Amino acid sequence: MHKEVLVRRGLIADAAVRSPAAVLDDATRACLHTLLDELELPDVPR
């Protein structure tokens, strides 16, 4: 899940994980994106 947040914030390009880590299902990913939208986090300086 942490990689999905990093992708969303523009810090990494891909949320791919290696085994044995589980891939996020679509419902969990959607909930995470909803939560991140509601948090209104500031942009990450680059």
C-alpha cells in the first residue's frame, strides 16, 4: 500500500511489488485513493 501512496504523490513511477507481497485489489486501491483525496495532502517538492 505504501508504494501506491508514493505513486499517487508522484515520487515513484510504479507500485509493482515482489513476491511474497500482495498486490492491491481494485476495491482497496479505490478506497485508498478516496482517502488520499479527502486528506488534501500538499504537493511534494521536487
